[in-house]
Amino acid sequence: MTKGYLYRETRSGGSGKAFLAEPKTFGARGSSADKGRCLKQRSLRRFSNYGAPPQKNRLSRCALIGMLILAAALLCGCEQLKGLQDTIRSMRDGGKTPAQGAPEQPIFAVNTTAAVQGQIQDYLALSGDIVAGSSVDAYSDIAGKITRIYVSVGSRVRRGDPIAEVDPSRPGMEYVPGIARAPIAGTIVTLPAQVGMTITQSVPLARLTGSSALELRVYVAERFISKIRTGLSCEVTLDAWPGEVFSGTIREISPVVDAASRTMEVRINVANTGSRLKVGMFAKVKIITERKNNIVKIPASAMIQRFGENFLFTVEADPSDPSVRIARRKTIKPGILIDNVLEIQEGLTPEEEVIVRGQTLLEDGARVNVIDKVAPLAATY
């Protein structure tokens, strides 16, 4: 009989690494099955002495390789992170990166126009009605019945021409008819008299305008009175004659201001060329209060106002590189502003190229690109 040990694997806590040996008695020679079982148990013993199962060894090797790859990636990432930090630090300090150098200066797109030397005028825009320059009512010297009318509306008469015939007869009495005559030379504008009408000496037969000149009656607000004076020229336009301008002159200014409307009456003589103007027409008038010649003017949109300072930008060639155009800031003294046209009293000369659009974000010396050139203003009105 041979006495040996049978090794049996027992797991402790699921680790699979603890083995117990139990005595076992074999036969004299021992059966082949018992010997094979013994050899298997010995191999298990040797395996338990040298380490973990093969699957776990493979997992350990994979984990080690992964850790090496992660370490390499972290090293590369640190280098890139260091380069990024250097770039941010350099941009914060000087605005330059070691690789790129100085950043390119931005270019602003602008529109320009040329400053013009010419005329500018200030005016008051008003409206009113056209009335007769002078009008007189014609009356009869006697009371009676109108038996005949010699004129019609629009007729031209001279002083003393007959207008109507009036019969003063009464029942049982007959009188010679009387003639009502024109008191002045002019045009019949209204004719209330009718044949068969009985009138008295206080009833007007007709109204005459004294001349071909007409008047435009307008009312000026109190705050503009200081700008009004007799002799100022006026430009009159009417819807009946679009596109045509009639000239006029202030003839009379009321000496009082209406307390209710706070306005002052102004009468303007209007030349009735071709008798195209009619009494009662509605007209628009520009009273020219100030006119200047040989001044520098630009579109009002070119001027910028900041912190009480008035300035604009002109376009010039860069002295260091003539192919590059830059903006130059110029302080100006503005004058009359009317209809989006601005007078420049100081700081600008004629024919200078002025930026009229895109100048809001500009600074002195900024690079610009002229996209469009706007047509200059007219020299005269």
C-alpha cells in the first residue's frame, strides 16, 4: 500500500487560491485513475503557487498597457496645454502670438462724397390763401330795382365804366334810371347783383380787384417774428401748377400779434404771370430769411457729435503706404442746417472727400475701403 496525499481545491471567499491536502492510501501499485487524479492535483498545486488564473493575467496586462497609453496621452496633452497657456499669456501682454506676430489692422467699409463750395439759404415754410392785392366794392347811388347788368365775373373794367342800371321808380311815379359805375380800374371778382333785385345804397353790386398782382396771406408764429421783415423774397408753389415756382415779396407785416393764435399776419405780393393764379387758391410759400454764398457745405449725416464736440472724418492716403487709405478726424464749426444740408464755417475745405456713411466706429488713422461715392450737393438752390 502506498500512502499519498489527495489535493482538493477549496475556495475561500471565492478567490480560488487556497488548497487543502488530505491523506489518501492507494494500492500497492496504485490504479491509473488514482495516479492521474494525483498528478492533476499536483498541477493545481503548482498553479496555485505561481499566480492568478490565465484570464486574470491577460486582464492585468491589458490594464497595464492602458495605463501606459493614458500616461503618454497626458504627457502630450500637457505639452499642448502649456503651448496654449503661452499663447494666451502673450496675447494678454502684447496682443501678439509668437507664431502669428502682429494682428492685421481691420478695414472699415465707408461711403464718401466731396465737400462743395456754393450757396445755402435758410427759410420758413408756411402756407396760406391767395387773395386780391386790393379790392373795392361797387355801390349804387340810388335805391331801386336792377334792370340791367353790364359786366360779368372776370370782366376787366376801367374807372367809371357802367356796372348796372338801377330804376328808382315808384308806383305812380317814374324816374330816369340811374347807372352804378366802377369806382376803380380792375377786374370783377364777385357779382352779387341780379336783374330784378331791389337794392339800397348799402348793398354792394360787385367787387373789383385793383390790379393783376395778387397777395398771399400767411400767419407767422410768434417765435419766428424776429426773422421776418418787409422786402424778403419768397418762393410760392401751388398744387394747381406742380413743378413751377412763383416769386413774391413781403409787402406788409401786421403791427400786432393775435392773442388767441399767437401769430402775426403777413401779406406777400405774388407776380401773376400769365394770369394763372386765381383768388382763393391754396399755396405753399418759403420765406427766405437768410442766404449765404461761397460757403462749404456737406450732407448733415457726415457730422458726428460727441461730448459737445462736432467733428467728421475725411479720407486720405496713408503716408507710410500710399496704396492704403485711412480716415482723418477733423473738428469743425457748423453753421446753417437746412434740408439735411450743413454749412461748415471752419475745419473743412472744398473738394475734400468726406465720409458720410460708416463713420460711427472710426478712429483717427483707421484703414478704410471706399465702397461707394455719393454724388456731391448742388452748388446753388
